[in-house]
Amino acid sequence: MKKILVINGHPDKDSFNAVLAQSYIKSAMAAGSEVRYIAIGELDFNPNLQFGYRQRMELEPDLEKALEDIRWSEHQVWIHPLWWLGMPAIMKGFFDRAFLPGITFKSDKQGNKDGLLEGRTGRIITTAGDLSLDTYEEIYAASGLVQLKKGILEYCGISSIQDSFIGPLEELDESDRRKWIVRIEDFATSDAV
């Protein structure tokens, strides 16, 4: 039984991202996976890394539980909207506060680093309201994906990360959205094995 963690970075619990997350969860469970879910917008924590790395802030219980789920997982699915070419502020704050030295990575003064989440795989599902994939890649060099995939997840040791881009959402009708839900369900079924 594969241990899959689905993380929704959209702060609105009634968003299309939440629909995608629940569709993924349902299909992964039907395929035999054990699944846990984190809705970052529903966590109770201060997203501001007030002192940088100079002084460690105590982790709130919701962050402790989220980190327990992250360590438990074998496969992580990160779902988020693209806002100003990046993730929502609450999701960035989650990484700032929870993905800390000694917790998800370690590095030394010589520049050597180790990702402490090695052995896990990932999937990133990004939605965009008014941006096409071509524009995102050609004009903006998929900057938000680079930040999340390479700058955070791979840096912390997660590998074999697949990614999908859904957009522009404002041009999708109900039939198009349903097709994406079916694709997400198919991703879940394939990730479960």
C-alpha cells in the first residue's frame, strides 16, 4: 500500500484546487493507497519566518503534524494556483516555516547539502486563471515551477517529480474541467502502484 500525501496550497477550501485534491484522493484510495491530506489554508500557524534562520521559532502543532505527514509519505502531490507567477503567500509561508535546516535539509559551510526527504517521489499540479502553458514556459520560464520543483522539493531530496499545468482556467467550461478531473483521477491511479 503506497503512502500518498496530498497538499493543497490554495487558501480557499471551495476552490477548483480543492476539487482536484479530493478527486485525486478518492481515486488513489480506490486504487489501494493510504492517503493523508493537508489543506495549508486551514492550518493554524504564523507564515512569517520572523527571524530568518538566525533564531528558530517554535513550530505550531499544525506544522508539527504536517511535517509528520510529510515524513510518513512515500509520494507527495502538491496542488496550487499560480498567483503572480508563484505559489500563494500562505503556501510560501508554509515552506518558510516548516522546511527548515535539520528538518527537511541540512547543509554545511562548504556548501554541501543533503535533502532529508530522500526516497520520496512527487507530483505538482498547478492551475492558472488567465495564463496559458505556452506563455508560462516561453515568456516566464515556468518560474513558479522552478521554485517549487527545483528550489524546494528536489533541494530537500524529493525526486521523480512529475508536473501538470491547468490553464487558463477562465477559458475552461464545465466539460473541460470535468476532463481535467478525470486526468487527475488517472494520475492518482497510476501513482498508487
